[in-house]
Amino acid sequence: MADQRDTIGSTNLRVHVDPRKCVSNGKCTYAAPGVYVIDEETGIAYIEDEERATAENILAGARACPTSAIIVEQYNRRVYPPVLTSLPGTGSED
């Protein structure tokens, strides 16, 4: 199993699976078959075949995760899931 923080192939993407959020339901493996797998011992998803991994299927697997456990970064910026900031006028202004 490769270090989950390494850049994947030529995509310049880094993938991290948060073990506290991963619930092993396998939706990432259905969205990106042959790319994501679930570790049998830990129950945590990881990218098994970096050669087969493309930006499209890496992101498809991340989007399929119901708990947003798969974090995708490119050039040290989060690509998915998006970081939400509060909109003007929605914060507490007491």
C-alpha cells in the first residue's frame, strides 16, 4: 500500500483518507473500480493502482464517499471536498 499522501501518477493530486471518517461502505470502489480498494485489516480505503488512477476517477471516488473521508489536494490546495467559508451576512455579528 502506497503512502496515501504521495502524489498520484502524473495527476499532481494527493489523496488522503481520514481513518476517523471512513466507514468502509465501498462506494469509492464502485465509482472508481480498480483504483480504490478497502484494506481488509483496517477497513480504510486507499488507492491501490496508481498507474490506472486518473484525475477523473480519483475525484469520482472522492465524490461517492458519503462521509467525505477522501480528501483530494492539488498543489497544496484542497480540491475535494470543498472548504466552505461563511457567506457575508450569515455569521453572527453580535
